[in-house]
Amino acid sequence: MDDKVVKEMNLVPAVYECEYDKIEKKPTRDGFGTGTAEEGRENKDVVVLCGDLADSTRASWFAKEHPDRFIEVGVAEQNMVGMAVGLALVGKIPYVSTYAVFVPGRAWDQIRISVSYGNFPVKIMGAHSGISVGPDGATHQALEDVAITRCLPNMTVIVPCDAEETRKAVRAAAKLKGPVYIRFHREKVPVITTKDTPFEIGKAQVYREGKDVAVIAAGVMVFEALQAAAKLAKEGIDVRVINLGTVKPIDEETVIKAARECGAVVTAEEHQVMGGIGSAVMEVLGKNAPVPVEMVGVQDRFGESGQPDELMEKFGLTSKDVLKAIKRVLERKSA
């Protein structure tokens, strides 16, 4: 692997060879807890609301440091969004936190009308997203949250790749004047970035340079893409890996450049392929740089109970699946 770009991005050293067993693993929800606690120390307007899941979401970390600015709403997610808008109207920066199936899921109407329509700075934190919730099953596995938030005007949508990037995203969200949705997970995933890794809302990051095919991934799938790229490098296939941490506004320049220079694209996400990251990339490429595209993600079905690793395998969300998609798109490219 050409380490040049990876080292410039200040990724964890083990990522250079994608050594899974040597990489520290943390739940991305830890980044939410740390990020809000840090932001709360510097900004007295930050308030955190939670829907009876403070320990699970890590909102309790903020509550421990700033109890006077923490509101336990209880199982009333729609009311929680309304309360957040009220706080925003008096100058506060409210973070609402619960499982993603509840917010944005259950409270989508309130988010649409009260938050997005008014363009208020409500920060929506969707925990336990994707299939990583595991045994909780389909009812608690949010696989549509990116689709239902990125379609809303004024909404910024962020899918961090690890706990450190989640921390940065949570803190950066406080600086935006409008609403933000950030999704994160329960299970431990590899921490591939460091405090020095670049992060900017609206800017995709090239984590590995390559000229044969570009993999545009987000969330837990960024590491899977890096693993696939490392394996294919041994076969002489040069794979560019892009972390599309911000899904909306999408970094059109980086996406178009990758398509034009590589001639083929694979998207990878732990979300429905319809309406998610794959759809967002296709919308850009369809207008600007049509190339063969393969989409790795959940294929129009609900989740199910099981251990996270088992579900990643069953749903086709591993590095092996990314590798297969790369080979398929390269065949189409050369056809």
C-alpha cells in the first residue's frame, strides 16, 4: 500500500496495513458523550436533552459534568424535539439524543416542521443506528435515518467513521447555525482516526489514494473499505478510499474528481442503499460524471436479531463484500 496519503491524514498506524487486531475499538457513541461534555465546558449555551436513554447514548457523560444543563425528558421523543426548538428560540444550542429509530424516526414530523422549516440550531443525535444494535432486532435497527434526514431542507447530515470523528463532528455541529443530524453506534468499532486527522463539515477526506477505482464510504464501512483496498493492492489493484463523513452537504468536487480519475466507483454504507450514501453519490455522478457504480449496503430489507459481526456478514457489509463489489465494477469498467 502507498502510505503517503494515509500518513498525511494522520490515521492510526495500524490502518497502514489494516491490521484489525492491533486497532483500538470504541463505540462511536463515546464520541458523542465526550464531545458534548467538552463543548459544554467552553459554551454555556449548550444543553443536552435525552429520551430516557442517557447511559445508552452517553448523554450521561454531559449530565455528570453539567447537570444544570441536562434535561431528562423521558419516553416522549416528539415532545423532546419541541422542547429543543423552544430552547433554540431563546439562544441555546440544544442536542437531542435517543435511538435513531425514535429520533429522527418517530419524531420526523416535528423535525420537519419545527426544526428544519424554521432552520433552528437543533442538533439531533441518532444513537444505536444501523444493524450494530444486534440482538435488539429490526424494530431498533435504524437503516433509513440518513434517507429521511438528508431529504429535509436546511439539514446537515453527518456519518462519522469512528469515536474520534464523532467527537469532532459533535463539537463542529455547535458552530453551525442550522439543524444537524449525526448518527452513531452502540458496538465497538475500530478507531482509525486521531485528534490530528482532518475533519471539516462538508468536506470528504481521501484516506488512501488510488487510480483504478474509488470506494466512497461512511461510518463503520470506511475501515472495511481500507481492508479491501489493502488486500487488492497485493493483486496490483489501486483503490482510492474516501471517507464521506458529511453526507449533506455532499462534497461534489471530491466525488466528481474521484469518478473522473478512477473511472469506476463503489459506495459502502451500513444503511439502506436507497436514499442513503449510495443514492447521494449517484445523484452527483448522474449529473456530472456518469461511471459504473456498485453499491454495498442494506438491500431493501429490514434488519434482524443477531450478533453484530454475524449481521455484518449476513447483510453483505464486510471488507469481503466491498472487495467483490470492486471486482464487479472493474469488470464493468473494462467491458
